[in-house]
Amino acid sequence: MNGALTYLYLGIAIVAEVIATSALKGSENFSRLLPSLVTIVGYAIAFWFLSLTLRTLPTGIAYAIWSGVGIVLIATVGWVWFKQALDVPALIGLGLIISGVVVVNVFSKSVSH
């Protein structure tokens, strides 16, 4: 699998996980059908595409990128969609997560470029 396809699969996994996590809040403890189904299907898609990514990327690197980008995206969704506040320490922490993902991708020899 080529590098672009690997990162496309990883991107799909991340977006599916963010959608599933967002729907999880709306499922109200799995008591509402549609958000519950979106959560289940979203996580299934996320793990399927993450497994495809693991054919090429080392597990630790793929998971670091997946979780780091996912954290930033779900925090953004929480801020925009659910009107959850992000204070300065939260924004600094999210910036550090983004920095970490960039460092891993740009400088690590563990990631094939």
C-alpha cells in the first residue's frame, strides 16, 4: 500500500471516530436509536480503516496520529457543535498535541516517508 493511501485510510478512521464520538453524546446512554446506530457504525468504520493503516504504519505511530488528531478534532467539535468552552490551558495542550503529531510525521524515522 502506498503512503498516500495509508494516510487516506488513517484520515477516514479519524473522521469516522470523531463522528462516532460526537454521536455517542447524542445517544444518551444508547437510549436513542439513530445516534446509537451512528456511534456503532462509526466506530466499526474507524477500526476497520485503522486496521488497514496498520498494514503499513507501525502500530504506535498510527495510534499516536489517530488519537492526537482525533483529540483535537473532537475538542473542536465540542467547542463548535456542543458549545463547550476551551480555556487557555486547553488550547495550549491541544497545540502541543498538534506539535507532537507534526514532529512524529516530519522527523521520526519510524514513519516511512
